[in-house]
Amino acid sequence: MGQMEFLQYNINNLSRSGEKDVMLVEHQEPIPLREFYLIVEGENTERFYINYLKGKNKLPFEIKTFEKDADEEKANKWKIIDGIKCLCGGNYLQKIDTIEKINKGIASVPGMRPNIICIFDLDICFKKDGETKHQQYKDLLKKYKAYDNIIFCASMPSIEYWFLLHYEGVDVNKFYKTCTSVIKALEKNDSELSKIKKAKTFWNTEYSKNWVKDVLCEDSNLNRAITRAKMKANKEERLDKVSNPEQCNISYSDMYKLFEIK
């Protein structure tokens, strides 16, 4: 019957002879997920975490894998790690400021209006030229505000704050100035997480895979993190505070956006 298939799915009537009326329902192909290129600031934590999420089918999108591009100059700037196409801080443009790197990374992605996810930390506001860098960040968001194909997932101070939001009993209003301070808070929930400071070693362990699976991918924990993160989604208020290192007093993460892509 071609694309039609019999489904005994809703029996509404019985004929006098007792025969059942069977409805014919057209077979529907699943809607393909959107594909995204991934730009990450770090070389280990972000890409391992995303890869584990992908393995647990927690991502509502596909990650665009590397394909040979007609523009070799652009194609060769991307690196494939565990099947994920990444623009990694440790491998590409490592001497360039983070915001500049993101700008250049977006420009280097091949194709017309490709879908892009940018994941990066904002703790640089407490480093040299912090105000300048965060003005660049505000300009970056303004530049791409009308682009629904580009999603920015920034965390203040770092992606580890997103991990912390998964845990019950966490003070979500506490301000964490550095990645180190967030890791100390994570350690209170699990002493093994002290090892996350050495990201390359930590993410190559069986423990890290189980941590993502049992803690970060557990539905109630993930929903808790998403709800908490969305509470701090007032961008204008956040940016005004974060762009001034002297007044910055808010931690947040936009990683929840990964799970709301349609």
C-alpha cells in the first residue's frame, strides 16, 4: 500500500456481523532535528559534556559533523573530536581574546545562515581589560540579535555553575566570582568533583561519564537546573552588572537553551 500501513488503533464501531472496523492511518516520517555547528571556548569540559548528552539522547538537535568543504581554508579551521565538530580554544586562535574568537568562529562556519551554538565562560570580566571585553560581548549579542540561527550559551563565571544548578539545596542567589569558587561548591556535593580542575584527566574517566548520566542527565536534576537558570534570564539586567567588574554580583548560565531548541 505504499506509504500507508494498517493500524488497529481506534476501534469505534462494531458491525452487526461482529466485524471490527479498522482505520487506515498514513505513516508519518519523523521530523528531522535541526543541525548545529558547535563553537566552544574550552577544549575539554564543554565538548565532553555535550558528547555525553548526545550519547544519552538528551539533546533536541543534531550536531553537525565535519564534512569536506569546498572552502578548504574555512573547513580546515574546524577540528573533529569524538564526532563533534568544534572550534576549540586550545587548538585554534588560542592567542585571540575570547569574544574576538567567537566573532571569528561564527564568520568561519561554512554555508548560508548555518545553525550555530556558542558555549563559553564569562569569568574573563575579572581579568585584564574586563570592561572592554564585556562591552565586546554586549556588542556581539546586539550584532546577532536578529539571527535565530545563532544561540549563545554563556555562563558566569563558567560552565561549572550550570553543573552546580543540578544539585538540590544549592543557594542559587550566591555569587561565584571564579570557576575555582564554583568547583569548591561542587566538591561539597561530591568530593570526586575536585578533580574537574584538571579537565582533560577528569573527562577521560569512567567516573565522569557516570556522573553525567546519573546526575546531570537525571530528569529531576536537569529540570531543576533548567528552571533555576531561566530564573536569571533577564539579559539586560545581567549584562549591566556583568559588564562592570566592580559591580558584578550575579552568577548565571544560559546552558538551558540547549534543551529548548525546536
